[in-house]
Amino acid sequence: MPQSTIFETRANGKLLLSGEYFVLDGATALAMPVRFGQTLQVSTLDKSSELIWESRELDSSIWFEAIYELPYLGVVECLDRSVAEMLASIIRDCQRQNPQFLAGKEGVQVSTVCDFPRSWGLGTSSTIIAAMARWAGVDPYPVLQHTLGGSGYDIACAYADSQVLYKLEEGKPVIRHVVFEPAFSDKLYFVFLNKKQNSREGIARYREKARDNAGLIPEISRLSEQMLNADRLDEFEHYMLEHENTIGKALDLQPVKARLFLDYWGEIKSLGAWGGDFVMATSNKTPEETIKYFVDKGFQSVLRWEEMALST
């Protein structure tokens, strides 16, 4: 049985407002930490030589559990072998930077709890990497690159207290903390498209389709800055539409508004991997009218800006 808590931390989830895909190749992206996140708690364990891992959903149901043998991280038993091996690889990569991390035989129990539905795609994996790296006292970016891969913007959001402009320079993260709380934030909504998009598949498509579009990187960076600095809703909508059309053309994909919401009165922009997760919508109509539109289309999870954005 676990005895006492020896470490606890909470990492923020994230949304990528601009720069999707091209952030991998040096474009500046506008990213935001969100109110939702994941808590990691570590407790001592009476039984030595074991690491017991337990991950819970928003409703407290267990979605993953495993027992590892310490200090070698052999999987004794688990609910999902692929998840168990990925967690072990994250721990081992933390140990590369800090050889003392989980190097003994003292038993520990790790419990994680998401305060959002995992299907939302707000960063179940990135929050674990960020939290584990904080527990181990190591740099999370190499851990990400050696395990799940990606640009790292989600890691930048995990412990940020404001929005960030994020880019990679020679493979290294460059982070500028900014404040993006536009006067028209009450006109911004986030709509879940009822499925979690596979980011790796999206990246593979980007690599296939956009290999000759390096010239678009300055354009995407410009749009990120312009979205950040827009003073009026119509100005912001103009940059949203330009961004959608640019990405759609580069990847040979139909923008989400044309595909699902052709009769919608505002603008709609994909966030992150196209085809799933959340989209951002603008609306000059009342919240009731706006939410009803999406609910009538079959999309029940519609969040206003203040319900999603982390307060700064």
C-alpha cells in the first residue's frame, strides 16, 4: 500500500492556435496552455523493488495500470503493453540525464489523473512527459524527442502561465511568453470534432505533401504574429482564413469550414492536426445561438474562450 506523497505536480494541456505542421520546420507558432491538465502524484510503497503505475480518466475510472520491476523497469503486468513500454522509455530517457532517478529499489506508486476527457487531445502524453521530467529534475525536450517526437510546443505550454510564440532554431526550442487576451475573446469558441486525430499520421502527410513548401515558413510565422496582434475580430478572422487556406493548399486538404460547416456565419480554423480534435470558431451572434448551431450539427462539446483559456 502507498504510504505518503513524496512528489506532486500538475501540467497544463495545450492548443496550437497557429503554425500547425510548419512549426516542425522552424515556423513561429502561437500556442496556448489551457485550463485543463493532468496531475501526477508519487507516493512511497511498502513493497520494495516495484513501481506501480495507475492512470485515471476524468470520471476516476482506471484506463491504464502497470507494475514494473525496479530498478530495471521490466514490465511485470499491465493493461496495455504498448503504453507500458512507452512509459518505460520515458523513464529511461529521464535516467539518461539523471542516472539517480528511480535507480534504487525503493518501491513507489505513481498516480495520474486527467481533468479532461482524453479523447479531446489536449495533451495526455505531453503532460506526462513534462511532469515526469519535472519529477526527475531533467530537461523535458530531449525526452520528448527520444520518445514521442514532435515540435515541443506542447511541452512549452505544460508549465507556462501565458500564451507562447514558439519556434525551433536548429532543432532547439525558442519560447517567447506573450499575452493573447483579445478584446473580442468573448467571440471565440472551441469545438471538439468528436474524434482524436492521430498527430503522427498528420505529420507523415505533411512530410509527403509539403516537402517543397519551405518558402511558406515566413508566411506562417507572419500570420502567427498577426493573429497575436489583431485588434479587431474582422482582422483576426482575415488572418484565420488566410492561414487555413495556406495550410489547406500546402497539404492538399479541404479546410474544415468547407468540409463540415459551409453554412456557418463566422470563420473556423483547425487547431493542431487537421481532421480531428478541436477547431476554433468566431461568432458575432449570441453564445446560445452559436452553441446551438454546433450542437445541432452533432458536436456537443463547445467551449467559450473563458472556459478553455488559462487565465493570465
